[in-house]
Amino acid sequence: MLDTLITGGMIPDFDAGVMKPANVGISGNKVHFVGDSEPAAREVIDASGCVVSPGFIDIHMHEENFAEGRQYVIADLMLRMGVTTALGGNCGIQYQPMAEFRQNVHALHGAPINYMIVSGYNRYRYVLGLGHHDVITRAQQDQIRQFIQKDLEDGAIGISFGIEYDPIMTTEEMLYACKAADSPDHLVTAHYRTDADGAIDSIREMIRIQEEIPGKYQISHLSSCSAFGQMKEALDMIHEYMDRDPRLDYDTYPYSAFSTYIGFTTFDGEDPMKQWGKDYPDLLLTEPPYENVRCTKEIFEDARKNYPNMLAVAFAMNEDEIRMAVADSRGMIASDGIISGGKGHPRAAGTFPRVLGKYVREEGALSLVEAIRKMTDAPARRLGLKNKGRIFEGADADLVIFDPETIADRATFTETALPPDGIRLAYVGGIKALEGHDILCRTAGNVLGINGKIL
């Protein structure tokens, strides 16, 4: 007898490119039935009118900062928008070494979602006392390689770089660090060196790194790199290279505003907003004493000096180019979700429902099955998760049930944690972890290593 039978729903068939009706049965932590009949089950869920999808996989988010207290914040937001597996440690900044992250999750008896982590290169520059513009020595590079190798031994699946955040960092410095990740299974992710006018050269640099490493290279959040007038050229370049070498890929998020810390090098310069054709009021601050306050020059300078770890949101990108990247035949959807003190950008709570509501249902920019593929199957294959990302007998029972007619993001730039509409249920490892907005289980997830090994 099955534990759960979900009846009447539509599931994605990625090979045929269609949605099709099917009942889905769960036993333990696996999908044990997919078909037309209705085998006996202890619980039957009527999903008529709904989509039964693989749980969404967020290949670019920023994990819990357990230094702020041993609790889950962003993982709860992820689960509420249907994410069941997420990759943290991106942009060169993981909040704690891999072993410590695992210990914290185990101490909490699991997590709301499955976590994977990449080792953040920039963080280890800061551990050694290097500033954003400090040249690194070879001895220091060797020390960082040792830190990274320890993270990889403890289960990290690769390395991340935040090139823009430490602009003194050279391509050669990154390639030297990449030698720590010497397996084809390792993933290297990177936040570009420069956006807007520098976007195309930044992509060229990242392609060069891909050419010289054995693993896969992920261009992070292409939306905030190239949606300033360069997106078509960027996508054409990426497509041309991927046709020769599919190890390269990218992710993107569905908002025309980016977010990062106000003290970071992103905002260096005499009048930094001008580089995007914007002015100070196009920058929103997120925490006291400037929570939900638009900048003036004076507020900007005070925040940079006295609150450098405050997240800021810059309304700077072109919506038509965001749509272009979301609807592209390549790439994946990712949130780049980051939270500080519970505050931040609505992408941490709304990314996946926003794609399904705004870009699929309302605008028809891409089909429902294609959007789901970019949220599930594509990142699962990228991360070597053979039992996730698709619904088949033997797959992990990570599932999300949503209403395609009502799913929508509700989080806003001033109320960043509002849960979405239209998500009915989510299962993590066969456990019913979410019903509506209510989290039923916060310990169903695991920390995963390369190819999805439970750590």
C-alpha cells in the first residue's frame, strides 16, 4: 500500500514537451507509482486542476547565516515558494565552512529543504585579512586552496567566486584556486567582474575559465550582469559557446532590480548610480535606520560608512531583457535569494511563482512545461541529481503541487517575505513539509554532496 496517492493532477513530460495527466504515488521517500490507475494508499490527495511538479531546485541562493543564531530563515522562504533543493555558498561568500554548516544542520535535526553548498573563495580572502583591493601572495593562495580542499572533502560540490566584489582578483588567481576542484563533477560558479558596459568582457573572461577547468562553469544571475542593453549579445555568445561545450551554463532571476550589500564595491565611485543611468532615489535600503527608504546622496554616504552590511536594492535593469533571459531556451531559473536580518529582496520569497504567474500565465513568454523544466530538470542534471528534477518511479519524492491559474508571487520590495499564492502542498523526501503557507515539517531536508550523496 502506498503512503500517499496524488490523483487528478497534470505532470510535466519534458521529453515530449507537454503536460500530461497522471496519478503519483509516494512510499517512504520515493515516488513508487506514476500512471492512470488508483492503487490503494493511506492518504489520497485530490490534485484536480493542479500541477504536480518535481520540487523546484534553486541553483543559486545564499544559505542560512547560522552566525546570526541557529535557526532557519531563508530555507523557510524557499520552501513556501516550492523549492525543495537549493545551492548555497554562491558569489564567493559562504557563511561558514562546510563542516560547520553540516554540524549546524545536523544539530537542528535536518532542514526545511535539501541543501548543497559551494566553497566561497572571497570569504577565505577575508579570513586571511585581505581587503577588496589587496593583492594576494602565492602563499596566501595556497592557504585558500587548503581551505577549499577541506570544504570539498567535507561535501562542498565546487567553488564560487564574486569577482566584482574583489576586483583586484585576476583570472590567473581564480584558475589557481580552481585546481582544488579537479573533478569533472565539480561546479564553479561566479558573479561576473563587471555589469552593463563591461558585461560582454566579463562573459568572455568566464568562458576562458571554463576552457581551462575540468568541471562545469555556471555564470551566476545573468539578469543582473547583462540586462542593461547587452542581453541579446550575451545570450548569443553563451549559446555559441554552449554549442561547442555544454559544460557552460547560466542562471537568471525574474526581477529588474538587483540587491547586494551597500558597502560592497558594486557601489564604489563618485556617483555610482550613473553607471546604470540611474540616480540615488533608484536605490532602496532595507534595514533600520533606513528600512524601505529611498536614497539621497547623504543617506547613501551614511549607509556606506555606518551600515555597510545593509542590503540595498537597485532598480536598474531593463524588464524586456529580464523577460528575454527567463524565456531563453538555455539557462535555469534561480532566485539569488539573500536575506539579512529577515530583510532583503522579494526574489527570496517569490522567484519561482513569479515566473509561473507573470511570465507563463500572464505574458506567455514561455510555456508551462518549459518553465518547470528550467526550475527542475535542468538544474537537477547540472547538479548531478539523478533522482530529482523529474517524476518517475524511483525518483526522490520531492514534489510541489500548485494551481497554474492562481500561482503568483506576493512578496514586494517593502514586504519581502510575503508567501506566494497558488502553492497547495510540497513534499520533501516524501514528507509533507508544506500545506498552503504553513510549514508542517522543518527537518525533512538533508545536506547533499556531489551527485546528491546524503552527508
